[in-house]
Amino acid sequence: MLPLDVARRLLLAAGLGAAIGLEREYMQKPAGLRTNILIALGSALFTIVSMAVGGGGGTPDRIAAQVVTGIGFLGGGAILRSGTTVHGMTTAATIWVNAAIGMAAGAGEYALAAGSTIITLIVLAVLPPIERYFSRRRDRTQEAKEQ
């Protein structure tokens, strides 16, 4: 792989991670701009390295699987439980999908990485008001049952 191609893949991963990180920063959520850039960049880098090793007889799928495992631990650290309430699930899922986006960019799947980023941003921006609507509706129904 040419150095320019490596740079293109790493910069794309960092840029897409930044887009997700900016949304997380704007919403004042944990795992913001720097974290999301580093997750996407690291995932892309591991993917590029695994492809280079794979050309020498290694198995790139093993490194990809280990990236997923490592990201699972990172995401798991974002989940907190307080009584019956669980916080951080969206942050953990965002970390997970951001790693996949970085891996796609690292593999040279630019359209897949960019399209997945757009879908992720839509999910993060559009769905919260819909979730709040259903949560309020559920709360009103529960209150009516208790009376």
C-alpha cells in the first residue's frame, strides 16, 4: 500500500471520528471529540497493519477480531448502573460503531465508512426526541395505572 493511500485512509477515519465526536461534544456526552477521533484512527491503523501482515501470510481477521474485543472493553467501561437505571448504552454503542467505521476506512471502504457515519449521526440526532416522546407516554400510562 502506498504511503499516500495509508494517509488518506487514516485521515478519513480521523475525520469521520471527528464528525461523531463533535455530535457527542455538542450533546455534552462522555467520549467526545478526541476519544472518537482516537477510536476511529486506532481502528483504521490496526486494520491497515493487519492487511499488511496478511499479505505476508498472517491472518488479518484475527487482528480485526481483537480490535472488536478491545473496543468492547472500552465500551463496557462507559456503561454505568444506578439502581434500576442504566446509563451510557448509547455512548458504548457509539464507541463500537465508530470503531467499525474506522476499520472500514482503514480497509479502503470509503463509501461504507462515510455512509455509516451519516446513518450514525442521523440516529444520534433524530432518534432522541422520538425516544423522549415514547418515554413520556410510557410514564403517563404507568401513572394512570397506579391511580
